[in-house]
Amino acid sequence: MIARFGIMVFAMLASAGAQAMELQFPAVASSIAEKSIASDSYFLPIAPFVDGPIEGVIAEGQVHQQSWKVGTGALTTMQILAPLRAQLQQAGYEPLYECEAKICGGFDFRYQVELLPEPDMHVNLGDFRYLAASRQGDDTPEYVGLIVSRSANAGFVQLTSIGATNAAANITASTKAPPPRTAPTQAGPVGSQLELAGHATLDDLYFKTGSSQLGEEQFASLDNLASYLTARPDRQIVLVGHTDAEGALDNNIVLSRRRASAVMERLVYTHGVSPAQVSADGVGYLSPRASNLTDEGRTQNRRVEVILISTE
């Protein structure tokens, strides 16, 4: 039995009906290992390790695990995870929990996750990201657990899917960009979206191609976000910059970070948000939400998203 101690929510998984899917990686990737157990249990953490038992789901059914080596180590764990998360969401998976090493609980959290052993899966205890997600199958929920880490020379990804008919068995490594996503519908103020969905897009910001300069005008999304963070000093966010697909990936990653940093500076220095509540990163053009074949699509892709990383 593949299981860990903790606060447990039981979920039985169906034997059929799961639709096969294919994940595309943001850089050259090679398969390392693959393991499948026809019927077993798997503990999927859905909360950080703090001090004592960790909350999680025990999913039962076929457990399929795969690991890959990705790129040369130039991509950050966020840059690897972001497009994979987008593809899982496009396939109908809803995130249950996401964290990075320190927020997850470091060493103690990592050893609550059942991973393939070295060298089949490498985890840097100071630099990893974790995602648990689920979707409704024909009869019962299906679950996936994704962990991303890296060494100086490569990134590492392990995907665990739980269900009798596994998408994981059909996943291939590809250098293609992830499939484009439809622009999310704004359901209300930024703060409300963060509380309900865990992420939001700052849609009224505007960046020209190749520029990280944020206009001097007042943006309603930043006013709302600043009010939310000021009212909730216990909340922490990551600003994630995105670009269109014009130009080289390395240059776009740098540009996307600068865009996120420009928004962070505006929040801190103009709106008075505590620097302890905000961080910034960028993924270049690896997670589009519209086609890069049109001016309108490229404009939609030049954006900054905000992700809530607080866990309580």
C-alpha cells in the first residue's frame, strides 16, 4: 500500500471512463522511469506540513507514476510547473493544493509524498513545487499529483495519477508550447477571485511588445488587490508575468519577470503593500491564454497574473 499517515479523506476511483491526455513540456524532456500498480492506495497531501499530521486525500485504484528530466537546468521550477498546470486545468482538473518548498513544509512535506527513488526522481529540498488536482470522472473523482524540482543541470518532473484508466500512461514529452487557454472570465474583484479560485488575472494592465514599463495611470485591479492585501496582512501572493511569443524564450522569461516586478513595485511603493506579502516571477510565453497568431491574442498574452500562496 502506497500511503502516509495524516488526516485522511477517502475517495474510491472508478475502473473506467477516464479520458487519456497528453502533456507537453516547456523544454526538451526525456522519460526516466515509469511504474504502475493495478490496485493500490495513494496519499495525496492537500495542505502544508506544519507540526503534526498533514491533511490529505487517500485515493484508491490504479496508481501510475512517471518521471522525466527536463531541459538543462535553466528553467525555474515555476517555469516548468506553470504550463503543466495550465494543461491539467484545460483537461478539466481543478487544483486542490499548490505550494513551493518552504511553504509546503520543506523536508517534512517532501517525505509525505510517495516518489520514485533516486535517480528516477530527484528532489532538491530547497527548490521544489507541488500540485495536487482532481477532476470528476464518469462515476467518481480522478486525482493527479505533480512535483517539480531541479538540479544545476536539469529539471525533474514526477506525475502520479490515480484511477484505473490513466492519462499518465499516454503522456509524452514534447518541446511544443502548451495548448492555448481561453481567457478566464472575471467573476468579481481581484480579492474575491483569490479567495474563491486562488488566482486572478490583472486584466486592465497593459504592456507593449518588448516593454516592461507599466503606465502611470491608476489601475482598478491594483487598487482592489492593494485593498485586499492591506485588509488581510496574513495573505501572501506571487505575481507571475507572461509575454506573447515574439522573440526568444530566454529573453521573454527575463521580460516577464520584469513585468511582474514592475507590478510588485507599484503595489509596494505607490499602494503601500507590505513587501513581505508580495513576490514576483515570470514564465515568458510558456502559458498562453490566447493564440499568438493574432494581434488581439498577443495582447491578451502580455499580462500579469496573481496567485494566492497563503494556506490558512
